[in-house]
Amino acid sequence: MASPPADSPITSLSFTSWNDDKQTTIVLLHGGFTCRLEFALVLPHLSDFHVLLPDLPLHSASRHIKPGTTDKSAWYVA
């Protein structure tokens, strides 16, 4: 994986982790103009999985991460 972009310091993407004891992980990505809260009604149906719910750059608790490009979002999620 490439190093972080030179124009920004290394920072962490805000995320919530559910069912940490499960072996299979699912990462749910929200769309534009929303955040990880979008999946509140989905989580009860995923109790057999470890679920990661990130707030993508420029959204909710990760709004300090700029720019909010697709490439930057993919880098942080990876």
C-alpha cells in the first residue's frame, strides 16, 4: 500500500467496531452527506459478524480529514 499523501499528516479515521469476538469482518461504507449512523437498523441483523463502521473523510467524526476524495477515503479505510 502506498504511503499517506504528502499534503496531510497521518491521522486516524473515526470508526465504531461491533462484535469484536467474531472471526469474519464486514466493513460498511456510508454514502455522501451521511455517516456511520446510517446503519443503525442493519446492525442487529449482523450479530454473527465483526462489523466496522467508519466515518469517511469530511463526514461526522472524521470531518477534519481533508480532502474528501474517493482515493483518500479508500486509503484510510484500507
